[in-house]
Amino acid sequence: MTTNLYLRKVLLLLIFNNSHIGENEMKKIFHLFFMALFCFNILTLNAQNHYLIMKPALGLYGNLNLNLHTSNFQFTGTNFNNGKTGLGFSGGIIGNFPLDKTFVFSLRLGYNGLSGKVEGLNPNGSNETLDAKLDYVELTPVMQFHNLLPLRNLYFLAGLELDMPVTKKYSISGGTVNDIPDANFRAAIALGLGYVFKLTPKIYLAPEISYHHALTNVSSNTNFDSWKVSQLRFGISLTFAFGKDKGEDDGQHFLNLNMKEIRWYDKENKFYPLDRVKVEDMQYTELFPLVPYVFCEINSNAPKKGAQVIVSEAKSEEFKIEALEANAMSLNLRTLDIIGSRMLLYPDAELTITGTNDRKQEIKNKDLASQRAQFAKDYLVSRYKINPERINVRAVGLPEKPSSSNIPEGIEENRRIEFSSSNPKILEPIIIQQETQRIADPDLIEFIPEAVTLDSITNWQFELAQGRSILKTYNGTASVIPMQWYIAPNELRSDNLPIEWSLTASTNADITKSISGNIPVDYYSITRKKEEQLADKTISKFSLVLFDFDKSDISQRDMEIINNHIIPAIKFNSTVKIYGYTDIIGDEEYNRKLALRRAESVKKVLADNPKFKSVKFEVFGVGENDKIFDNTSPIGRHLSRTVQIYVITPK
């Protein structure tokens, strides 16, 4: 019998013949309910990620009880061994007192009805029914457990039910009504769950289901031994909060969260309010630059933590460039493996590895530069079995084209391993071309939150999601800061589901608040563009990154990229947009002018081509304002010294 059919059967029995369901059946129902609830919470894992903060509250509760009588005793010659399910009611007053965001102490005082029936066969083989009238006054201390699952309003409970008998009557098959002798005080373990609905900030409505497993018999009399009553309760409570919780403004401790602005940036670094994001299917090609450096820890021959992925010899995974994430930062974390795989592909190529040091904090370590070069050689030889004679190592002090030695970032960049090759294919950029990619417009969004409190922010989390997919997560342990999000190709889904954002923050006063919202998405598939007769286009993106520190001259390698990749991509009806960028080192206005000079240098090379007289060129000097890469890392700063060229061609 399937779970679905079983539940239907049980529900029909409950409605039409509740006397035929025993305790074992009810336990199965309860277990199935918990399994369904668990699955529901797994499915809604991303629905909420903040806390429900409860307040002290008093109110009323009521339950419909399914009294599960179990018996195995002989009385007046009848063996009463067939317990039945009876309906009852319980209710009273309830008080909830939060200890913190997880634990809430709940105390219930009221009436509990456990009436029901047990049956058995008398010596004549006839059926006898013992009808019990059982009324108790109950006192139940309970601990509620909140915020354990992403469904924040759900709570679990565990407690001890204690009851004093008030009415304890029985009759057999409609006969004389008698008192049950030696009626016991009742004890039961209570387990269950509930869900809090906040009708107003201070009025809570909480439906609840619980199972109360009896620990004691109804009577201690030997004639009525082995007679217990467990319960399955379906209840609801209505409570009214009083006082202030830790999340309220009490004049001293408070936290107010607000999303002041969500805006987008164009390529000139101008920003505008964001109302929606357009996602469009189009043919897209991107050239990702390969920085020919690996940056090292201070006074170490090993790569700087987070600057390079080093695969141990014990791992036998096969490295494939095409399997890497289409992201410039991610690609440049695998420089050694990219070079190693290409050295295998071009067996006649030779490689020169140069180790450097910063000539500042490392000036006394004379062998460090050669050790760095040897580290890279040993990695390539051991992992890729490259003939050592194909790899030359050399050591210098500062790099031939150093970064500034007057600032910490520049000193950090001068601790590196440099690569050059007799075959330009070894260090050529990585090109990813797909027939169709989803491109977002705009592709750079900034979220500007505001957190107002007199306390300290201990932690915060900002999350972006679409559907049930987490797109981006930002975390912090101090002030809530603005967050920029670059939407990579194919990062958003091929549908109109909105982008959902949520911000949760906590203070050292144990205040937790959350806010959320969404951004509409308009998705334009190839089919939709054809149906709506919208213009289609192809986009090719190229990045030139080998601009030396504080220079705008085009290198020989960049000239090869221009001649081999960019010029062939430009058609007579293309629009070429050229954007210059810099890292964060130096004066902002100076960097903007440097970025513009870099962009103009590229434009001059392209515009001087006689084939491109009808091509429209647009040049922008963005500078450091648009941080297209993480400038806290040396790789990100090198990638930021770039000119990006977009070739947009109507189809």
C-alpha cells in the first residue's frame, strides 16, 4: 500500500470510525507527518535565512485529543485487551517566555479530557465494553525550539505533562457507573511541533500538533493494571505579547535595516536607479587574458595563498582548460596548470621561468628568487612529466618591469614568478566562444544597504538568489557595506523569475533583523526576439591586460591579440566600444586619465586600419571607479590594468 493510499485510509477511519484506530496506527500517522514536514523543509531550504524573535506572551490554548487507550487487564472475568481511540478536549492558559532566539519556555495549565473505551471478551465469549470518563487538571512545562530550520516560523517542542485526576468513572456495557479505584497522577512525555503566525507584532496564533506518550497507568489498582492513555493532540493557541523583546527599540538597543538604493552602472561609471534586469540570448565570444605571473608569499618560494591552485601529486585528476570556469580571476588561479598542459600540446616549445624578490623585506634572502623559479619548474616536471631540459630557470632581484616599491601593493606584486616562452601559444589568452549565451543588461549592479544601531554589528549576510539557486553570498562581521555584483554570462536563468535578495544582520545585543526584496527579470530568448521582430546581434569581448604599471603603451603581445583576434571580429557595420581601466593604486583622477590614454592607444591602432572607415568607435576612460576585479589581490590588480574592447555586430 502506498503512503498516499495509507493516509487516505487513515483519514477516512478517523472521520467515520475513530474507535478502530489504535495507538500503533496513530504512531504511524505521526511518523508520516514528521517525514512529510522534514521533506517540505528541505525543499524550502532557501525560503528564509533569518530568525523569528519571540516575545514573552500570555494567552489561551485548546486541543482536540485523540485518546489512544491501550489495555491488558482482567476485571470481573473479562480480559480487557483491546484499547480504542476516543475523542477528547484539553485547554487552558498558556505562557511563553523566550530565553534566547532558540529556546522558549512554555507553561500550560488547564483541563485535559482522556475519556475512552477498552473492550474484551467475557468468559461466555461475549464482547464487553468498559467506558471510562477521565478528567484531569494538567500542568505541562514545555521547551520550544525555534529557528532550527530555514522555515523560520516553525518550532519543535518537548516537555513533561503532569496531570491530577478529577473525574475517574467507569461503566461496563452500560451498567452502573463506578469510581476507578486508586486513580494515579498522570505523567507523559510530550513531543511535537507548531507554526507561529504573527497576526500583529504582539498577537500570535500558533497551530500545533503533539504526541503525548503516557508513562503511568490510569490506576495503580491490580484490577486495572496495564491500562494507559497516550494522546495525539491537534491544537491551537492565541497569545498576546507583553513588554519589549530584544529586537525592539527600547531607547538603548535597536537595529533598523534598510536598502537605501539599488543601482546599476554603465561603462562610463555613471549610475542609475535599477528597476529591472534584461537577459538576452545572443552569440557571445570572450577572450580571457592570461597573466604570465604567479605571486608568492613573503620570504617563501610557494605561491601566495589564494593566488594559485597547486594540485598535489597524489591527485590524478586530468586537467582540462575547457572545464575551467569562464571567469578571468578563476582562470588565472590555474596559470601553472594551463602552462603545463600547453607544454604537452606543443612539445617543441621552451619555457623560461624567472624568479624575483621585492628587494625590500626580502633583500637579505639572496637565494629566494632562484628557489621560486625552481618551485615552478619542479611542479611542471613532476605533474606534467615535462623534459627538464625544455625549462630554463633564472633569478633576478626586482622584475624587469616592476610595480611601485613605495607602496605595500606594489611591493607585494614584485614577489613573483614570471614566465616567457619561445612559442607564443604557451601564454596566449583563452578564448571561449558559444553559439548562445545569456547576457544580462545591466551587468554591474550595486546594493547600498543601511544599518542603524547604537550597538555593534557582529555579523551580516547578504544573499542573491533566483528560484532555488543561490547566485551570490556576501558576509561580514562589522559594518554593513555596499556590495557590487557583476553578472557573468549565463549566471541568470533562461526565464523571467525575479532576482531575490535578502539581508540579515545581528548586533552584540542579540538583535537580529532581516529585510528582503526582488528585482524583476525580462528574458529574451532567440524565439521571443524572432516573434517580436527584435534586432539580434553578436558580441565579442576582448581584454588587453599587459599594460605595465602606470603605462599606456601597447605591448607586443597585445598587438598580437589585436591583429589575430580583434581585427578579424570587426565587420563593416560593427560598433566598437573601448573601455580603459586601472587598479586602485594612485590618485583617482590620475587613474581616470591613464585609463583614457590606454583606451585611446587601442582606438588609434584600430581606427587607422583603412578597412574600418564605416566602423563606429566609442572610447571611455573608466579608471578605478568600476572595480571589475578584486583589487585586494595582485592578480586582480594586474587584470584591472586593462582595456576591454566590445565588438557589437547586428545580425
